[in-house]
Amino acid sequence: MAVFVTRRIPAEGLRLLSQASGCRVQQWDSDEPVPRAELLAGVAGTRGLLCLLSDRIDREVLDAAGPGLKVISTLSVGFDHLALDEIKKRGIRVGYTPDVLTDATAELSVALLLSACRRLPEAAEQVKSGGWTTWKPLWMCGYGLSDSTVGIIGLGRIGQAVARRLKPFGVSKFLYTGNSPKPESAAEFGAEFVPLTRLAEESDFVVVTCALTPATQGLCNKDFFGRMKKTSVFVNTSRGAVVNQEDLYEALAQGRIAAAGLDVTTPEPLPTDHPLLSLRNCVILPHIGSATYATRSTMAVLAAKNLLAGLRGEPMPHELQL
């Protein structure tokens, strides 16, 4: 069974594949994305494909793979990089890696929120540049979580994990929005299900943890930011395309909102001359939500197990139902 792995992955996952009986592994052995031509050549004649979120698996790739491709395993929770209609049409099974990165991403969301609201990168830069001259009552002041209202867009696994971590900071109220109310999940935090407009208007902090779908693409736009308080902080650790970045830039540059923290952007990587990078009140990270050694290793193992189970015609640990 020929398998193509599109990137260098943690050793534990690759070892599972390499040691599997009857499995012949070919890998793009680099930390950098596989070039399109190499991807098309690599998938030719394979039965299994292990890919990443940054690999666009479309009709061209599926055609290049041929009719023998039976399983795609993505080392990610998201699957918007997969042409699911085409994949379903060809009867290909898909595995993904939910749950295992929930805690790591939630921790990063809180760290990003605190970095933005307390101006940590800006303050650290002042130490290095000599801007720190003495203690000043109003210098480097930001916003605290105590007695605040936090709005969460998408109260799924990660959204709940974020709320669970923020609650001990003294947050007085949680609001959330999404496809439908989740009373059982919301009960733990006393969270109230509200329309998106009300969440924007009442939240001191907005954290985006929803999936990218046609309904959520560009959800956070000029109207949304216009409804937020001028003292509000916006954080996105979901997908870059949930946010209209031009509208976010205008809101930050014109002081319509206080600050933003982004772990995801459009495109990725963000060009170094992008306007958002010129703003002091915008903290941008390079999509490192799941970047702990333990989490990435667990993701690789799960992706390998999904792939092997699919190749053997067995139930996958986590299969996407198409």
C-alpha cells in the first residue's frame, strides 16, 4: 500500500506508518510545504495520503492520485483545504485530528488575549529600545479581565476550553453565539446565547473559535467591529478567513476597537509589508495554536492511525462523515 506524506511530521507518527505491514511510505522530507508539482507526482498511484492544512487537496490532486486513492488523513482539525464534494464523489474516506489540540489552542488563545489587552509585545519592545525611563501612572496601561464580559464566537470544544481558563480571572459574564444554543455546554460558565450583534456590542473581549464555513467566512467585518466598544479586544485563533482583515485594520487604525490578537491570517504567512503588521495594537502570531511538542506528536500519531485504519478497511479513530 503506497502512502504519500506531504511534510516532515513528528517521528512517532511516521514510525507507525513505516512499521506497518505492507505499507510503503514516501515523504516530502522538509519542514516547508511540498511544491505543487512534487505533490502531484507524489500522490500518483497511492492508496493513502497524509496531508496538512496548508496542502490544497483539490480535483487536480485527486486526478493525479488516480482511482486507487482510498484514504486521506489530514493532520488538522480543520478540513476546508479538502475538496470534500470531489472526495465524497470518489468514495474516499477522510480522517482528521479533533480533540487532541483543544487544550493547547485554548492556552494559546488566553496567552494571545493577555498579550493584546496588556500590551505585552509593545511593553517588551520599550524595554529593549530605551523607552522605559521611569514608572509613569498612565504609561502602558491596558485592559483587565476582572469583572469583564467575554464573548465567544463558536462554543465548541476549543471555545469551552477557553471559557474554562478565563473564568478564574474573574470574568463576570460569558456570551456566545453559533449555529444553535448549547445549554449543556454553556451551563458550566453561565454563558448566554445571543445574536452576533449583541455579542459585539456588549463584550469587552471577543474570542473567535468557530469553524470556517460559508456562513462564517467574513463574519467579523466592518459592521461587527463598528458595534464593538472602543475599549474592546478582539482575538482570533480559528481561521483567518472568518475575519475581513481590511475592516479589522481600519477598526484598529482608527481606534474603533482597542486591540487585536491573531494566530491566523489570510494569507498564511502574512506578507511582511501587510498593513496589520504596522499597528502597535495588533499582536500577530504564526499559527502556533497547537504548537506544543506533546500536542503535535499526538496529532501525528492520530493521523497515522486514521490512515492505517482506512487502508485496512477498519473504523478510523476519527473519521469525517461525508
